[in-house]
Amino acid sequence: MSLLEVRNLKMYYRSKAGLVRAVDDVSLSLDYGETLGLVGESGCGKSSLAFTIIRVLPTNSEIVGGHIFYEGKDLLELSENEMRRIRWAEISMIFQSAMNALNPVLRVGDMALEALRTHERLSRNEAKVRVERLFEEMDLEKSRMKNYPHEFSGGMRQRAVIATSLVCNPKIVIADEPTTALDVVVQEQILQIIKKLQKKMGITMLLISHDVSIIAETCERVAVMYAGKIVESGRTVDLFGDPRHPYTVALMQSFPSIHGKIKKLIPIPGKPPSLITPPPGCRFSPRCWLSKKGCEREQCEIIKIGKDHYTTCPITVDHDFKDLFYGVEPKLGKRNTNRNH
């Protein structure tokens, strides 16, 4: 049994124009001790999925269907009081914007102390010692607990947010763009700290990013999300070594690589569809250079193409990776692979 399993989850936002299908029939699983990467463009529903899992949604949201199983319990069937005992103590979140996640009128250390003392029966001194130890693990001097967020640099604020998310020793951490707006040097420092603490504390992690390189470096498995749906998933080495969905290929072509020859980056043509009136079939079809007649209308079924490797695009299944780049007509013929539909 997986530690966390999201099954056919649907979460929509109500707007004057209609329902925004931000999370639309999404399924994924998170095994004990692993890091699962969730990658996709901004606006594809990654953060909405994270907020739905921990149930911190705005008032105009509605969970339409599906299940979120955590250690066999469906989180959607729990009361708010029951969910509050799980949130942060067992499932916590590193929010995308550290400056917005930290209260500007509270000292940084006090926020971590409040989270810890809310969930565990500790004296203030006991809690303070634990928070100080965690700050030092994050390469922050314990004396900085007395500072306010505006007195920290961007990297220091991000470390403080991570420390606050880990203070209760949760089993699952959802990291929502933990390195956004940081320079590449600080990004690498943050990632190394996360990996060190994850290994030391045995944390299971869902890492959300639009940065393909961060996902490839950090995660054992990857799920690619587009316009509210998971379009491809698999082990990192399989998915990036042999992508089977045009959107995955497009993400890889639009991102620079430090290996191999210098190549021109190719942006993904067009724009994502409206999630109020999305295509009834493949949502990537209006932007897809491999799209065929019927792709916009026909429902996309999940196809298994290898061990733990799934795609929703039937066109790419029988073609070589090199035939899937922009402007190249895929060659006919079967790939030498075993698969189950």
C-alpha cells in the first residue's frame, strides 16, 4: 500500500464565467521514502493539487469527486478538526513564496515554535531547543530566530520556511516550487539541504516544479501535468530517457542542457487551453505538432508502455524518441517494446 494515493481527484474553482477545472480526474501515488516530481507549466494545476491534498483551499473551490488516501484513510472524509491534526504534523507543505508564507509581524522562530507546540505537548524551552537544532541543520544561526522575515535574504527566508515545515517531523512534505526566484547557487544549496534532511529524517516528498532539471536531479519518479491532468508518469530515467507524450518532449526541448552540443531552445507553440471550456479529448492537441484528426474530441485513455511508465498519447507509443521533435513527422513502424494497454 502506498503512503499517499490520489485517485480520480477533481477540484474545480467557481468563477463568474463557469467552473475552472484546475484538477480534473488526477491519479498518482507516493510510496514510502520516495520523492515524486510533479512538473508542468505555470497554471497547469500543480499547486491546486497540493492545496487539495492538504485541504487548504479558497472559499470558491469545490472538490467534485475522487479520493485522497493517506495510510488507508480517505482525507476527504475527515472533519476539519481531524484534518487539522494531520496537517503539518503528518503532512506539511513548503509554500512557493517564502515572503508570503512568513508572517511579517512575527519573529521567524516564533512561527516554527507555534507550529510545534500546537501539535506536540512540549514546554516552550523544549520546543525552542528543537527549533534551534533544526535551524542549525538548515545552515541558519539559532540567534536568527529572533529576526523578522524582512531581515532575511531570499535564501534565508526559504530555509526558514523549510525548517518550519519540518519542525513536527512529518511523514510527507509537499514542496511547492521551493527554489523559485532564487539564483542557481542558492537553488543548489537549498536542494542539497532538502535531500540531506530527507535522507536523515526519512521523509517522503512530493516536489512540484516547472524546472525540468530540478525534477531530473532530485526525484525517483515523475508525473507530468498539463491543463489539470496527468499526461505521463514513470521512473525519472525512463520518462526523460524515452518520453512518450508530446508535452513531455516539448518541455525537454524548451529547457537548456549543460551536456552535449549547444542547441537552440524551442518554445512550446500556442498557449494552454481554457480550463472552463477545455477540449473534450487531449488538452494538448491544439498546441501539438503531432495531433491528428479526432485528438481534440476523443478521450485520452492511460496506456502502460513499460514498468511504471504510462502515457495518455496513443500516437507516440510506437515511435522512436528522435522522431517526436517539433517539425518531424513520426515514422511508421513498431518499437521493440512490451506493453499492456
